[in-house]
Amino acid sequence: MIEVKNLVKRYGDHTAVDHLTFTAPKGQILGFLGPNGAGKSTTMNIITGYMSATEGTVTVDGVDIYEEPEKVKKMIGYLPEFPPLYPDMTVLEYLNFAADIKKVSKKEKKQMIGEIMEATGITPMADRLIKHLSKGYKQRVGLAQAIMGYPEVILLDEPTVGLDPKQIIEIRELIKKLSKNHTIILSSHIMQEVSAVCDSVLIIDKGRMILQDKPENLSTRLGSTGGLKLTVKGGRDKVLAELGKISRIISMEEQEPSGEGMVDLTVYCKENDDIREEVFYAMSEAKLPILEMHMIRMSLEDIFLKVTNKAEENMKYSEENDSENDSEERQSDSDSEEHQSKNTSMEDREPGQDDETDADSINIEIKNDNKEGDQNASDL
Amino acid sequence: MLAIYKKELRSYFTSMIGYVFIAFFLVIIGIYFMIYNLMFGLANFEYCLSTVTFIFVLLVPLLTMRLMSEEKKQKTDQLLLTSPLSARSIILGKFFAVFTIFAIVMAIICMYPLIMSLYGSIPYASAYGSILGFTLLGGAYLAMGLFISSLTESQMVAAVISFAVFLFTALMEGFANIFPTDNKTAYMVFSVIVLLICLLLYHLMHNYTVSLTIGVVGIGGLTAIYLLKPTMFDGSVIKVFEWLSVISRFDTFSAGIFDLSGVIYYLSIIFLFTFLSMQVIKKRRWS
């Protein structure tokens, strides 16, 4: 278990980490989420004893990193942002060296190196020089080094950078497997990664902690925006007229149609008001098939941007609708398992439909600028 | 420590630098050995060694430049410093590795007096005494090179600074004779030394208070001595320069005298600079 209390790191006038306090319970994966330069790497460097903190304490299993650094360092495995590799060593030589400096006993060493190489998938590369490896393999060798000695705590600074999608999935699986016996802290600026792997997410920006929660809670905590995204087959005027009869809809907004004879629009209602059924019956009575309908929930991206961009937020979110537009736009890019979208498809989707989300986004962007007028037009 | 030692030693032989150093060193000593001992028929091997001390200035930077700077540049220091290794074992592992390369040269050189013995009687004691002194002299330079390498991220910078410093220590004795011996010059020379120490401390600690305090106290003390009892400066510049002149300590060895104070002098330099290198690593804790 890691306990960080009131951690401060200053470089002259610049405060890289500003009174950061959090705990990482045993057997959990804690995700650090933050934009570049948020202080993620600095925090990790302090926890691992690579750097000193200006103020504050870090304890691992109750042992302070400043009082007994060697004891704490033995419990920690670290994969820094740039994997610390010696280009002139072979993979096997390097892992042997890593095992030696981590004081792995001679008896266990050979077997452990074999296991770890197997787990990280670098066994075929054992006798290659590290300088000849690709970025993905280098990253894995770095990861192998971090696991070496099976430390209780593993810190991974952006572990999947530079890997291809297949490797990313493999590494995530590996991290999940490791988390059964280890405490893991993982940093990333990629939301999907954090939400896919972590038990708990800690969002930091400009060295300050903004919030800590489970990834699934984050979305409900800040999430529901009260809106539906609809694709309906039928005439535009008819659809608008039918929807206009539903009193719970506050406003509507049209997007560029995603196909011939279709209407794409976003309807807004009060927060936490589920109008899906009402919309469904209204449309079915009017014989207007709904091809697609899902609720707008905030994805991690939205939450992330919302909490990290306070200043922008004030401007953007002053009007409720504005925020909803933004969240929707980003949502269409993010993967769908996260925001539990509910697709009510009455017909099979057209194959090209997904590709058009990008075009949609652009349109929304443009619409946002003169949204005021649009809104009035469709306001009922 | 052993892990670092093995890794460093191996890297010297995978990157050729180890071979180049050993070969070059042996060639130069071999040439002088040929000229002095074999062609001129001198029985004293120490003469040969005393003429080749200059090669430390050229060759040691080659060997030490990458020791610490390369770790920083490749960010592998993150691996070393977050592993349960102490600063002491990192530095000592590296020092002994680089010293081993040099010791290989010295082990080969130990055979030279034996070769000479084929042609007549040899003063073994002074020959091997000087080899020991030479080894320690080399160790002192290696420790200095290691320290300089730990101050920078760039191999080239480390090499250039090492070269300049070593050249300075080699020429120090000559410089001492140029300087006027009056007290005012002595006062100025010492003030410059105090300032240099302050700058170095500031570079290491990034702490204005400590370096300024030492600077003010040092200069203040010097001024007080200069004003109150200037005779204390008599001949002191030459003494200090001699004290800093690492190579001139070897003169007594090459004269066939086993100088215990010289041995202690070299050992203290090795100790001082390995200690300082450890502090450079530890400075992260107090910066």
C-alpha cells in the first residue's frame, strides 16, 4: 500500500506537484490521469525515490522513502517514461543485470527471468541486442525490468506508449494479471486505457489532485447530461413536428443527415429525465422508424476536460446545451463500451454509418457557433 | 556493487574502449621502455614510468568520460537510483571496474622489470615501488574523471573538462614558479580558489545560502589574515600549487624513494573524489 501525503515539488518558482494526497490500496490498480506536464511523472519519480520532494511524505507499507530508501526501493518496481535500457546489452544480459541490482537471489534468478520473459512476450528476443529492438519490444523489456523481483508495488509511467493495438491489449492483460498480487500505479493521458484497466482513477492537473474515484462512478458523478441522440428515417418536418409534441423535450438540434431520407438530431431534456420510451412511442405511432438512439453520457474524456479545463469550462458550460454538444461530439469518437450507450436499432446499420461520426462532429462544431439561432428555431 | 562492476567491465570490452585504452597505454609505455631501458640500457624502470605520466592526461578522460554521464543521458540512472542499490555501491562498482582496466595494464607492466633482469641486475624494490606509485596515480586520475563525469550529461563535456583539469594538474608545478611570491598575489590566488569552491558547491547543491556563507566566510578569513598577519601567506601559493599538482607527487617515486606520504596523498584523492561522486548522486535528496 502506498500513502502519499501533502506531496509538494517545486523547481524554483514552478510548482510541479502541489499538495498531492492519496493512497493506493493493496491489490488495486490506481490510474493517474492528467494532461502532459500535469506532474504525473514527477510524482512517480518521487514515490520511487529518484527525486526528492520539497515537502510531504511517501510511505510504502508504512516505511518512509526518505528514512529507509533501500528498503522501500526493494518493494518498488518502476517503468519510467523512457524505459531505462542499455542499448549494448542483449535482453537476457539486461534482465540478468536488473535481477542482480534488485537483489534477486541466485537460485530464483534463472526461473524468474524465464517467467517474466514469457509473460511479457520477449522470449524470442532474448539474445538480441536491445538497440536492435523495436519500440514496442523495448517497452516490454522495460516492463520486464519493472516486474523483476516481483516487487509489491509496481509503477508504470505510460506503459503502452509506442505499442501497437495488439500489444496494448496484451500489456493491459498482463497488468491486470499482475494486479492480483501487486499494487499498481499507472499513469496515462489516454482515457480508454485508464478506464479499461484501473480500479480507481486519480485525475491530476497542474500538480493538483482534482478528483479520485472509480472509473464507472466518475461518469455518474459528473455524468448525466440529459439528452438523446437520434437518427430517424422520415421527412424532416414530420419528425420535428412529432417530437415537438413531447413536452418533456426542452430543445432540439439538428445535425447533417447521415443518409438519404434521414433526420439526425439531438434532443435535450432535464437532467436524469429518461424520455427514451416517450420518444420511441411517439415515433412509432407516426410510423417514423428510429434507426439509432442513445443517451448522452459523459465519457472520461469529457470528465477529464471538464475538470482540467476550469477556465474554459466556465465559458463553455455556462449554457447547459453547449456542454451537451461538446460531450456528444467527443463521445462519438470514444469507444462505446464506456458510456454504455443504448443503441435502439430497428434496421441494420448501414456499413458506412460509423465512419460518418467524424463528419458529424465537424458539423456540430460549426453549429455551435451560431447555436443560439438554431436553438430558437427548434425551441418549442 | 558486483552487478555494477560486472556490467561496467563488460561494457568496456563490448564498446572497444577498454581494448583501445589498454593497447594505447602499452604501446606508449613500450616505446619508452625500449628507448630508456633496452636501448640506453638503464637499469631503472622508474625513469621510464616518470616520463610517461603525461599519458594519463590524454587517456584517462577517454576511459572515464562515459561512466556517469552516459547513464544520465540514456536515463538508465533511473533504473540504478530506483533499485535498492546504495550510492556507494554504484560509485564503487564503477570505480573498481574502470580501475580494473587500468590494473590490467599495470599487471602487464609488472613483467617489464623481469624482462630487464635477463640483461643484468635490477633494483626490483624501486622498480615495483614506482609501479605501485604509478598505479595509485592512475587511480587518483580515474577518481577525478569519474567525479567530473558525474557532473554532466554529455560525454564530450566530461572529456573536455577532464582533459582541462588533468592538464592543469600536470602543469601546476610550472605555474607555481611563474606566480610572484608576494602576499597580495597569494591573497588573490586563494580568493579565486574560494570562489571556485563556492561555484562548485552551488552547482552541486543549488543552494545560495550554503555557497554564499562559505564564500563570505572564506574571503573574510583570507582578508583578515591578509590585513592582520600577512606573513602567513609566505610561500603558501607554491605550497598549495604543489599540493594540487597530482603528477609531481610521483617524482619521489621515480627517484627511487617509496614515499608513504605520496601513497596516502593518492589514496586520499581517490577517497575524496569517489566520496564527492556519491554526494552528486545523493544530492537529489537535498536539492
